[in-house]
Amino acid sequence: MRIALIAPPFIPIPPKVYGGTELFVAQLADGLKRKGFDVVVYANGESTVNVETRWLYEESEWPIASEIYADLKDINHTAWAVKDAAAECDIIHLNNAPGVSYSRFVSQPIVYTVHHPKEQGLSDYYSQYPDVHYVTISEFQKSLEAMPGMRTIHHGIDMSLYRLGEVKRPYLSFIGRIAPVKGAHLAIRVAKQAGIPLKIAGEVQPMFQSYFETEVRPHIDGKFIEYVGPADLAAKNELLGNSMAMLFPIQWNEPFGLVMLEAMACGTPVLALPGGSVEEVVRDGVSGYVCSSEDEMAARLKNLSISPVSTRKYVEQRFSVSRMVNKYAALYREVVERPLVRMHSEGIEAIPSPVIAGQEEQAAA
């Protein structure tokens, strides 16, 4: 079975620094290849994922310079990718919203993973395409949507990429976009209240520069509160692996929060405020704590006794990349074996399933 994985064109697969969706696509592609699937990834020319890669735009563009230009670039890239994939792939797996509209023009089953928080405009848009196979990345996210046939597949993580840190140092970590919804300013307050130094990693996007300048930078002294900039994989292993806990004081309904898995894979518990998927990812007393307030986060830090080994084991058992890949593989097999039913103004049209390479020979035998 040949699978097309289509990602936005702005960040390489896998990402060099920032890019949760891009990390997901990279790990899914690698996992599918190990299971014997034929995979092609549509991304940009800087991508280094170990499968066939095709691109229309050679260079990355992040942060995005212009919203209008970026939208047109994404639309152009996705239209080209869908047309190209339709010529030779059995399933097209989308990871950006523009591609959903192109499901009108292809006979292959379309799988679409919803990576963003609830937006009514996008929900209304998706309702026009009931034949698409929608995958949500948390049960919370699924509970807010109404597309038919949705299923939840949690993200998984390649444990071999993350080093277990069994001996922790007396500091806290924060990794994420330096944006109000991610709560870097709250992490600073918790660290000060607990009396434990904090290291902050993440990119400052132009739209949130004023937030960084007013809410974060004034507290940075290079000692108690330190900003280390964007973190690649090696930096994440160092920062998270040695940290006694990662703070995740979000101020929005997080669709999933892959960085929580990265911290736990390094044996570092996560202390989070509730929102979105958090209570599906963090298990109290095992991989961290879901706290009701900043005060509770600070109090937990004064008596934190969660084992790094058990924290990592929890991720291995519940959020391994192999578990994620197996669920997507099962979905692919399911949708390719049944007729595609399209809803349109004149009624229902059944389209025969595409023939998978080798299927005719097997049937004749």
C-alpha cells in the first residue's frame, strides 16, 4: 500500500527546532516504512525524513512572513501534492486544512488529522466534506467536533530519540512557543513562588514579540530565570533530561501537547494546568500532576517524588510511536477496503475502492 503524507510546506520534516505537526509526520512516516508501507512525504526541500520526499518549495519559511502569501503558498503546495499523489497512491493523508477541499477531485480515500484547536469556521468547512476520514488527536478535541466517523489517535513518540535522565538537577524547564496561551509568564511566577530556578526554551514569533518584551524579558537574569532560545532535539534532551520538572501552565485548550511526551520520555514529570488534552496525557502521581492553580503547582514542586524510570515507562506503554503507527495502519486498511461514498446535492454516489498494487494478482490466485 502506498501512502501519501502531505504536510504544510513551511517547516522541514522532521523539524530542526519548532514543529509539532512536522515531528508527527516524520515519526509516522518512519514507523510506516518499518511496517512495510510505501510512503511518500510532501513537504519542503529541506526535509530529511528517511522516506521518499517530494516538494514544490525547496526552502523553509518560518516564522511565516506574510499571512496572505503563506495561505496562497500552502494552497498551491497542497493542490500540487494532492494531484501528484492521486496518480500513484492508495491513500492520501492530509495534515493541513486546504487539502480537504481537494477531496472532491480524487477517488482515493482521504485521511485528515486535525492538529488545531476548535475553530468554528474550520468546523463549518469540514462539515462540507463528510466523506473525509477525520482523525482527532485527543478525545477532548473530538468532543468539540461533529464530523461523521471521527476517531481519536493519540500522538506517539520515538523513545530512541530521547535520553532518560535519572539524576535531576535543581531547576525547572519550560519549552514551547513564547506566547500568552502557552503561559511562559505563569511558569516564571511558579518558579519564583517555589524558589526553584527556571530555564525557558522556545521561539519568539514576531506576533508575540511585545508579549516577550513585557511579560518575559524583564524577569530574565541569566541565573534564576534563564532564556536559552529555540531548542533542537539535542538541546531538548539536555534541558529536559536534567530538569526536575517541566512546567506546562497553558491558557488554552491544548489539542495534544507533544512536548509533554518529550519531557516524560526524558524521565521528567510534567506539572500542568488543565485544558484540552492535558488530563489525557498526564497521569497524576505517575507522570506528573494536573494542577488547579499556580499555587498548587508551586506546592507540588516542594515535595516532588515521581520516579524518572516510571515516568518514561508510562510514555512507552501509552504513547509509543509503534502504537500510533499501528492505529493509523489499521485505519488505512479499513478505509481502502470499503467503497468511497460521496455526499452531494443530487444524492449519494458510491465509488469503488482503488485497487492496491498486487491486489488483482492475489484475487486471481
